[in-house]
Amino acid sequence: IYSMAPPTFIRCSESEQISELKSFLKKFGAEKIDKSEVTQDNWPTAFIKCIPQLSVCWKNDKVTEQQAVELLNTVSSLIIQLPTANIKDAVNKLCDLYEDFGEKKNRKQL
């Protein structure tokens, strides 16, 4: 039976989701992770700082397709929850990330 996977960090506050996201990215080799504490007040900024590091999803062979899909579902959910003032910056960084993905040399071989 086929079922869709739930978002990776379901039932967590935004700050908890960003902390988990940072841990996941660090575990899989992202090197430029901000080490500052994430709070409910600063989570939008902390999230936007993580977006460029999401490339680990398609550059690290240890990240499974399922993990990458779940992570990108979580990212989509977080973008929807961003305050209006932060959306443009987040979407622009995500577009830059997808342009990077579009370059075959920047992807792991499937």
C-alpha cells in the first residue's frame, strides 16, 4: 500500500523544526550552519540561513531520496509559515538553490 510520508518534523514548534533541520544538515556534511540558538522570535532568520545548506540533499550520497523528499516537504511547510516580510528572501534563496541543482555537475549520480 502506497502512502505519502508526513513532513519530517511534524508537531514541533517552528524553532524546534529549525533546530532539527540544522542538526540534520550538520549530520550530512553541511559546513556553514549557524550555531546560534533558535527561538520563536528568530526562527525565520535562522531558517533562511539554512536554505543554502539544503544542497546537501543532492550532493551527499548518504541522504536517501526519501529523506530529501521529507526535508523539502518540511521546507515548504516552513515557508508557508514565514512572516510576510521574510517570504521574498526565503523564496529567492530557494530559487538559487534549485538553479544550483539544475547543474548536473552539482548533483550526486543516481
